Amino acid sequence: MSTGVPIASGKSEIFEIVLQFMPDWIQMPVLILVVLLVVGSWVFKGKRKLDQRRARRQGQAPVMAPQPAQARGADFLGPYAPQQQSQPSQQPAGQPSGADFLGSYAPPRGQGEPSV
């Protein structure tokens, strides 16, 4: 049932088309550069895995926490971060907390509404 036509992915077909439009003396350096990029990415990934494995063996955290000057991204709140409490376990037992607690932002309750 073989048609004799190799099935190639879209990326490889595009790569072959681009190579066909290049002069012969440029095709070889481009191929070598692509191979070096692929091998370099493999080496980089392997080195990163090895570093993480070594950190786990030594009991260190595999990912270093960002320094204050380097803190960026979606998890960095900056000046909007809540103030740190000295010991969060010493909260009064009657005061609610957590994601559903609105605190001073809660709408005022009417006289007939039950407290939660």
C-alpha cells in the first residue's frame, strides 16, 4: 500500500523549500548552523537537568528564588504585596481569614441579616 512518497511534516517541507531557493554555497553553512542549534539546545537542557538533579541530592531547592532586584513576572506583586505578619499562626480564633474574607471591603450588613 505504499505510494513511494515519504510523509514529511510541514516544518520540514518549509525548511526544504527555503533551502532550495538559497545558493549552493549557502546551503551547507545553514544546515550546519541548524544542526549546531539543535545539538546546543540538547546540551543546554541536559546541563539544566543535571544541575537540578545535583541540587536535589544536596537538599537544595532546584529553582533559585529571584532576588528583589530581579523579581519580575506575574507572581511579583512589588509594592502591592500584602504586608508580612510576624507569625500568621497567632491569629485570633474568632477572626475569619482566607480568600472569602473581605474584611473592611465587605458590604455593610443590615439588621435582619444573619452573620456567617
